[in-house]
Amino acid sequence: METNIPEWCQRIPKVELHLHLEGSIPLPTLWQLIQKYGGNAETPTLDSLTSKFTYKDFPHFIQTWIWMTQFLREYEDFTLISEAVARDLAAQNIRYVEAFFSPNDFAEHGLTVQRIAEAIRTGLDRVPQVRISLIPDLTRDTGPDLTKAENVMHAAAELRDLGVIGIGLGGSEQDFPAELFASVYEKARKLGLHTTAHAGEAAGPESVWAALDVLKVQRIGHGVRSIEDPALVRELAKRRIPLEVCPISNMRTGIYSFIDEHPIRKLYERGVVVTVNTDDPKLFGNSLAGEYALLVSQLGFTSEEVKGLILQGITSSWLSDSKKKALIQEFQDDPGWQL
């Protein structure tokens, strides 16, 4: 194995395309919010948060997510967490991010999509070292009533000046199929929004097929269970549909038990466009540098392949072609690019 890989993975410039803002809150900042809202009975100390974020399965993770997001109740909370997240990303030399946020989770507090996005942008703008575009998550768990999902989608189309670039669809994939949201995605495309959807994580290949053929997405969030259907793998490779793969997340939520079970290497070798991401790093205890180091140490990726994956993240992003080209040049000229 090549030496100094963990340190190099930290040093090299990186991008991330599948990051949930709420799942990226540094624990001291989350603890600050828990104290603010008197929720420390269940987690009486900062250290106790770590044990809180251990999951039996994917539904248990969703339950924990709901518990965590109850401590975001005011617009100023979003400014606080956004600045903290951005500083954490900059410290990891992550230069560009396309980050999800889930406004429907906070409607019960009377918070609007536009003002949440404004509050987030205020915090992000305090950290110019990292550029973060925003993707509102429609959230599958709103169910067959599409009113909330459509509200978020229309708001997204009006918030481009705040760096909103598209829509996503997370939540309980196994309970709310993509077909429910077909009309919303059709309207989003007509409005010029980029589209992605979580699929092939908590549900199987049929969920990925639906994201491709019903929602007509440009990228797939996770998508790893595509490996269970060889025809789907061939189709993904043929269409060059990028997968936003999150290996450690998949182990933390019980999709796979061990890294050697994870299909990222097989997908990569079969010509599927894969990008590497962390998903909810503070809820899973991972980092983007740690993801890459694990791929090298356990799945045989070389440093050149890691660089290829990073560049694939840039080309799979929703930046303009000119900005992609400039960012690729910036990365290749960076002193940290070479091992």
C-alpha cells in the first residue's frame, strides 16, 4: 500500500456532492443548540452525543435524524450551523460542495423555505474558502400529498440568487416510491432546476430504475444497490449517470456490514460514474479524507484513482462547464495534489 495516504487524503483539495447540511453540524455546535432548547435530558453531555449516533438500521437513523432536527427552530439557528459547517469543510480542504437542506422538516416551527435559505447563505458567506451550492430536499416522508414538496420546488426555482441549484429527494425511500413525485420533478425540469434523488439505498434496484425513468434525474443519491441488477449497472454506465456514493454512511445505516462488502469498486470497474461523499458526517463519525483513505486501504484504490474520483466529482457537479474547467485546473495546480 502507498504510504502517507491518510495525510495526503486530508491535504488534497476535494469536492462533495452528497452532503446534508443538518447532518454535518459539528457536535459542539449541535450541543449548543441542545442546551438552548433544553433537550439535554437525553444527552446530558457533549460526549453522550457520540453514542446517540449509533443506528440499528436505516429506519432507526431516520428516527435519530428527526430527534436531531428538533433543535433547529429559529432562522438564526441555521446561520449558526451553516457557518460552523462551512468552517469545518474548509479545514478539510473541501473547496466546493453541493449541499442538501430539508426545509419541510422545520415547517412546524413556522419557518419558510426562502428565509431558511437566506439564513443558511448568511452563515455560508462568512467562510469564503469553500463555495457551497444548495439543494432543497423535498423529503419523501411528506407522503402522497404533494403540496409541501411542490412548495419547496417552486421556492427553489426562485432562490437561485442564494445559490440554490436544484432539488433532491431523501427520506424513507422504502416507504414512499419515486412515482409519487413524478409530477413535481417534471415541473422542476421545466423550470430549469437540476435534479437528483436518493435511490438504491434503503430500497433495491427498482428504486434506481424509477429515479432514472420516472423522475428522469441527472444524478442518483447513493445508488449502490444497483449492483444487484446487472442490466441496471450497464444502463447507468451507458447513460453516464453519476452516483453520489457514501460508503461509510452505508455501513453505519446497515446497508452493508463491512467495507469489503461495499460495491463501489465493482461499480467503478464496470464503468459507472461514481463520486465519493460523506452524507451526514457528524452523525456517522466520518470525513471525506477518511472515505478516500478507506478506499485505498481496504478496496485497492490507488492514489491516481483517488484523484480520478475527485475530478469525477467536479465533472459530475452542476457547475458551468467553464467553472468545472477552472476548478480542475485549480486542483491540479495545488501543491497538495501530488502524493
